[in-house]
Amino acid sequence: MPGERGAGRAVLRAAVAGQRRRVVTASLLGMGHQACEVLVPVVIGLVIDEAGVADDQRGGAGGRGGDDVIQWRGL
């Protein structure tokens, strides 16, 4: 049985080594995807903050300032 485990590793290592370029490309794309997924809440927060600033500069809806933006944050 111990020899079978070593044989399995050898097969896997040979398969990955034969596709090295594709494995590296897939890994880099996967990391890029994860990085973008992490930034989604940051971008949403920036958009909300910019909407609040723009709303405050206009005097707000009905003179309430940024109250409507704060209500949306509560959702």
C-alpha cells in the first residue's frame, strides 16, 4: 500500500508539470478574481459615500441632507 501513495503523487506531479503554463495562468486568474471579490464592498461603500456627498452638496432631498442615504445604508 505505501508504494501506491507514492505512485499517485508521481502521477499528479507529472500531470501538473506537463500543464505548468495552464496551471500558473489559472492560479493567477483565480487570485485576481478573489482580489476583485474582496474589493466589491469597498467600491459599494465609495459609491454610497459619493452619493451622500453629492446629496449634501445639493442640499439633500427636501432639505434633509444625507438622511435618505443613511436610510439606504440600513437596508
